[in-house]
Amino acid sequence: MDWGLVQGPVRRELAQVDRQLVRLFRSPIAIVNAVGLHFLSTRGKKFRPTLLLLVSRLEGPARRPHVTSATVVELIHAAALIHDDSVDKSSLRRGLPTVNHMWNDDVSIVVGDFLYSKAFETLVREELLRAMRVLADVTHHMAIGEALEIDFEGKLDLEESQYFDVIAAKTASLMGGACEIGAASPNGDSPNRAKARAQRFRRFGHAVGMAFQITDDVIDFLGHPSETGKKLGTDLREGKVTLPLIGALATLKSKKRERLVVLAAKRKLGKPEFKELVGLIEEGDGFTYAMSKARLYADQAKRLLGPEPDGSVKSALGHAVDYAVGRTR
Amino acid sequence: MDWGLVQGPVRRELAQVDRQLVRLFRSPIAIVNAVGLHFLSTRGKKFRPTLLLLVSRLEGPARRPHVTSATVVELIHAAALIHDDSVDKSSLRRGLPTVNHMWNDDVSIVVGDFLYSKAFETLVREELLRAMRVLADVTHHMAIGEALEIDFEGKLDLEESQYFDVIAAKTASLMGGACEIGAASPNGDSPNRAKARAQRFRRFGHAVGMAFQITDDVIDFLGHPSETGKKLGTDLREGKVTLPLIGALATLKSKKRERLVVLAAKRKLGKPEFKELVGLIEEGDGFTYAMSKARLYADQAKRLLGPEPDGSVKSALGHAVDYAVGRTR
């Protein structure tokens, strides 16, 4: 999966997002500046800004409000990661120390709050009221997702629908919001058509997000730490029950199911035990099951792209969908 | 100082705020519900909603948008307290355990994020765009205040202007914002007059907030724990250098000044040492100095009320100013 195929049509705009991020992180406040520099050095692929900008490019050249909205979406993502890493006591992200690990949880709280509020302050200052509406709603859903994760911690009988509720709130809502914002039509669409199109792209982003997160949860068991930049089995250690485990628990019978429950409940597993756990999930078709669900979401996303005219931007969005389910880290 | 004199004219609206808060805290998410119930039971005087509603009553009966804005202001205040208590490792607030103490820092992060996002989601849903603009800016200032406190932690040579920067961002900005929102004129004012009036009330709320926080910082040394519901000397233990100490350090000479620096740097003081420290601040006129500054801000606030017609609401606002500097907890 060549990531260049995805970002190609919006490379220039993504460079602008990078410059805006550097500017927004620059601050006379020493701690914000220090964390900002560290955080920018660990930045990944900017998947969410890429989605927003690609969707906007379907209807013509990307405009400045789209670039700024893309930057704000990345700020919100950064704030959420910083708070999440602190809640989850994570120490590594993409092979580099997390903010809570490099500084402490207090710094994580404060810098996260700084970035969230910077995001909304930027939207207000730039008069991006539509993006404001979307993102106020999205951040509330993200917070609901965080809270649900606390409610469901260590719940080995988590229902599939509860798992989907969590990842919809935590991950898919922001990708859905990013695509909805990207679909703002500059060229005098009728309000009804514009609304329907924006909602279609929210559903598109939502489906991509679901596919993305399910894949992420599979990688947490099967990935290569050298590629993912974090330890395997992190979710389990944090008491997060994800789809591969739910799927296997529904399939395995008696003794094997019992053994899987015992291992999963332990959370901290030695290497041989972790291997045994992965073997049992495999035996219960947990990974196959999870990836089949991820692919269903990916197919749904592609269908939602259907009405758009063919071209390089549409195929880049198709590649983005493939990336969500095809990546290995 | 009778608090009833302050709240009298808006008692009915404050009861509505209470009902809205209960509704907003009610959630199908167990952890949010549990923390909500605990938090509502520790709620104080609702000083910020009271200011907003009183200012709005100067121009006629309070309307529903003002009540909702007042509720949102209290949500933002609650979110900030929950995050602050976690950053500061506080264990008591108004005599009851803090969220981080009763649960843990993870719950504080998540519930704080939930309340911040609930605040903005409510503003968007109720189409309160003016309040949205004001509060996006205010929450960013509050986050800047939090970050500055980390930068300045344990800085015994903190300048007075730096102290004022911190409390302006941390405390005065939200009170200023609350009053600015309250000053929205329903009755067809010219835009220019409306804007000037809103800015005057922002300055009013800012001055009340400065007076309020300076007084708070004096109470942290001189209050009675049975009244304040928290330990004395909390600021010092958290490395927060406040105006009484800054004032005394500027006045005391040689040996006494050196001794005060040594004591303040220790942070954790036994009872006799804390008494000695308070005695030295007293000798350096630190408390008198701080309260004289607080009163200057209170006078400024009262002057800003000048143009308003006399009546029960204006005098309630006058009492609110007196409360900010006259309270003992």
C-alpha cells in the first residue's frame, strides 16, 4: 500500500497544514513549546487532515478554510492522543516516548487542554462556524468514547455492539466529522443537495474510521513492534476488550474458551502466554472475523464514494480506504 | 456579607441552572453519572452564573439563552476545577474529596473532557453563537493560565506582573466572559453601543475575578480550614507563588527575607514553620499589600457599574463585588 498514492493530490495543502501546526504550537509558554516540538517530531501520516482535504478537492481546488479546518482536526486528534496516552499509561507512541512518559500526567492534562481550546479558538477566530458545529459535536462524542472505555474496562463479556459504540465515538466520529467538513460545497449547491452530500461524506468518514480502528485492534495482537512503535497486547493490558477477542470468545467452546478468558483476564502476559492467547484467538477465528467486519466497512465506504466523478482524487480516497484495512502499523 | 443579597434578584434563574446541571450530568455512562452526582453535591455558590444572570437582569427579565449560558459557564468552571485538582494533586474541595482523590486522575481527565465538550456541544445545539465565541476564547485563556502555572512552579522570584498574568488567565477570564455574555442586549441597541457595553462588562467581570482570586490567595494563608474545607498553605505546597509572598519578599530586608525564601522553598511546612512563614509575610505587609490590590480591583469594578441605573440588580452586583473581597472562604 503506497501512502504516496493517497496523499498525492493534496501534498501542497498538507505542507500548509504542517506549517500551520508549527505556528500554532509555537508559544511563549515554555512547557507548551517543549511539548509541541516533541509532539511534532512524532507526528504520523496526518490521516484525518488528508481525508478532509481529499474530500474538499473533489469539488475543486482546496481553499484556505479547508486547510485551516484540516489543521484544527489534527490539533483535536493530538489533544485526544495526549489525554488518552495519559489515561492509558502508555509510554511509547510511534517508537518515541509519550508526553506523559517524557514529562508527566499533569503536563499531559494541561497541554491537551491547551490544544483542545486552541482548536476551538482558531475556528472562532477564522469564522469557521460550520466546522465549529461539527467539531463541537465530534469532541463530545470522543469524550463519551473515553468515558465508555472506563465503564467497560476489563469487561470480558463486552458485547459486540458495545465495542462498536466505543470505536464509533472514539475514532470514527472524528474521521466522519473531517469528511463532513471537507464536503462543504463552495459552488452554490442547493441547501438540500449540499446537506445530503455532507451527510454522505460523514458516513463515508465514519465507515473509514470503523475499518481503521478494527484493523488497529488486530494489529495490536499481530503487528511487529519494530513497525508499530509500541508493544503488542497493549489493549489487553489496559483492560480493553476488542473485536478479535470478542469474536473468538463467541466461537470457541468449553475448555479453550475458558482458557482464553483466564489469559485475557490476566492482562499482563509473559511471551509464551501471549503467544498462547494469540493462538487461541486465531483458533476461534477472531482475527478473520474482525478483518471481515473491517472489510465490510471498507466496502461501505467505497460504495459511498460511488456518486463522485472518477478521477485522481476519487482514486486517492479509494486508496485511503484500502490503507485503513491494509496497513500493518 | 450576606450572600442572599447577591443572589436575590436571580434566585429563580439559578434554580433553573441547577435543574439544567442535573440534567446535563445525567448520563447512561456509569462513570459520568457517578462523578456527576458527587460533583453536584459539592457545588458551591455558583458565583459565575450569578454574575452572568445579574448582568443580564440589568436590561430586563433574564431570558432562556442567558440561563443556558449560565449553566454552560458553570460546566466549564467544573471541568477546569476537576482538571486543576488532578494537576495540583488536591484531595479536598469544600470539605469533600476531589474527583482525583475519590476516583483517580484518569477519571478526572475523562470527566473533565466530557464536561468541556458538553459545554460546547450545548452552545452549538442551542445556537448560542455569541456565547460560543466568548467562551472559546476564555477556555483558551484558562488553558494558558494552567500552562503558565506549570512554567512558574516553585519560581520564588516570580514578578508581580507574571502573577497577575496567571490569575487573569486562570480566573478573571471566565468571570469576564460570563459578564460579557450577560450583557447581550435584547432590546435593539445600536451595534456600537451594544459592543461598548459588552466590553465594559467584560472589564467589570475581569476586575471582580482579579479581586476574587487575590482574596482567595490570601485566604489560603489566613483562612480557617473548617470554613474553607481545605488545608492551609495549599498554594505553597503546589509551588504556587502568590501575591502576599511576592509583596512581603519585596519589603523584607536581609536576614528576614532570606528566612522567608528558605521557608517558602520548603513547600511542606510543619505547623510551627507555617506559623513563622505567615508571621514573616505579615511583617513584610504581604497580606495588607495583597488586599489593597484586591480592593483596587473591587473599586474599579464598582466604577464600571456606574453608568447603570440604580436598583436592586445593580446593588446586588455591588454586593457581589464586596463578596469577592470580603469573604473568608
